[in-house]
Amino acid sequence: MKLRPFVSFLGVALLSACAGMSPSEQRMLSGTTGSAAAGAAIGAIAGNAGLGAAIGAGTGLVGSFLYDQHKQSEERAYRQGYQQGRQEQPPTPP
């Protein structure tokens, strides 16, 4: 029961810390922290919560980095297509 207020405080602190971050930083932070929490829970069941959290954080960071690269690629393709569409306007009728 003493852990619950700390976890609540930590959650609020993480959410407020995201306010000044770029979308890439937000994705990587949320992926890392979520995976670390899941890894800690699985590690606690297996007998080593610290190792589980470390493995979860590492895989979460790598996974969220790859996901961020994919989202950035989508955004670049969208902007490129949008610019091409704006440049190729049909001629106006007389």
C-alpha cells in the first residue's frame, strides 16, 4: 500500500515531463517506461524484477526507436506527396 502514492506521483511526473518534448522523445519515453514496467512485473514473477525491468527498458527503447523512425518516414512521405499535389494543380478553365 505504501508504494501506490509513489507510483501515482511518478506517473504524474512523467506525464507533465512530456509537455516540452518532441513527438519522437515522447514515443521513446513512453515505449521505454511501459516496457520497463512490464519487464519488472514479469521479472518479479520470475524472481528478478530488476533484471526484468532492465531488459524491458532496453527492448522498449529499441522498439520505440524503430517505431519512431517508421512514423517519421510516413510524415516525410506525406509532406512530399502534399507538396507534389500542390505543385501539379490542373490548369484553370478559360
